[in-house]
Amino acid sequence: MVSVAPIISLQDVQFRWPGRTGFGLSVPQFELARGEAVLLLGASGSGKSTLLSLIGGTVLASQGTVRVAGEDIASLPGGRRDRFRAEQIGMIFQQFNLLPFGSVLDNITLPLRFAPERRKRAGDVQRAAAGLCAALALPEGLLTAKAATLSVGQQQRVAVARALIGTPPLLIADEPTSALDETAQGQFLDLMFQQIRAQRSGLLMVSHDPRMADRFDRVIEMADFLHVERPAA
């Protein structure tokens, strides 16, 4: 039986925030299997944002190894690391980070400008974007609308379509349901999981909200695998 490497692997990772004496983060070991959906639960200050930055390669560990899709992130020069992130990772941000005056089509296809292999996987880009919009229950014809004119729920689904286009093997979601009530949260998660399962993408979501826990393959408390050091009072 052939062993399949995890989509995320952290081993003996340590990170120190530059210029902040006494602040640090350590992760002895963490893995996410390909196609697996994992929810990380933690309150503010638990290290969620720093962990995602390490996985995305926007900050680098001071020691240890961070691998994504089998690649040692620290071994890649800055430009290659940016391209690798665009090719391999779909990001769903808490504030969505849409271009307000860009069209829905512009926003969904933005990652493809920096990821030629992902663009190839998308095929007909406009058709792929329209298909994701339909699958995420966005109104027909919305591709030409400006992002600034959309409701919060529509913006959220556009952000998911942007993360999914070109079938990246890994999705990272940072508190994407924090502004939703329970009904809206459930509807949003139904749509997102349908698409993630269809694409067989792995999902790592960080949140402080345990209400969605039963949808995930694993639920992990941040404090169970990650340690944050703070300066003594």
C-alpha cells in the first residue's frame, strides 16, 4: 500500500515574533491529511493567525519544518513561495478581502493571475467561475456585478468561489462564519462542504465557535498541540 503524504505537516516548529521579547509559538507536531476537514478551536490570542501565516509561508519558522503538499516552505525563495501559495492554497479570510470595485468575475479569478498551473486546471475560466457561482447559490448573471454592491452573504460565497477555483488541494479558512447567525451559518457551511468534497480538497478552518464541530472529520483545541509563550507580567 502506497503511503500518501499529508497536505500539511509541521514538525518541531518554533517561531518568535520579531521585536517582541518573550512572545513565541511552538508546535511539536501537527498534520492534516489530503482531503481531510479539520476545525481548530481557540480564543483570541491562541495563535491562530500566526499558525496560518506559518502554513501559508508569509512568516517562516525559526526552527523546525513546515511542509505543504510535500514542499518545505522555508526552502523556497520569496517569489517561488508566493507562487507556490497561490497554486496550492485557497484562502477564505474573515473579512473576505474582495476588491470592492472589481466585478465578481474579477474577484473569483484573481488567484489565477499568479498561479499558471491552477489556471490550467480551471480550464475555461469564465465557465468555471459561473459554475462555482451556481453551485454556491449565487444569482445568475452576478459575474458582472461589483463586489461592493453584494450582500454580506453573497460576498462570503464569492470568497469561497475564489478559494475553490482551479481546485487547489488545500483550503484555509480564518473565522469565515463569525458574523453569521446559526441558520445562515448552516446554509453557508452546507454549500462550502458540498464543493470541498466534490473537489476533494483538504480544509483547515480556525474559529472560536464550536457550533459547527459535527461537520468536520476532526476538531482540535489549539491548546492541545500549540503553545504560545508570553512575557511575564
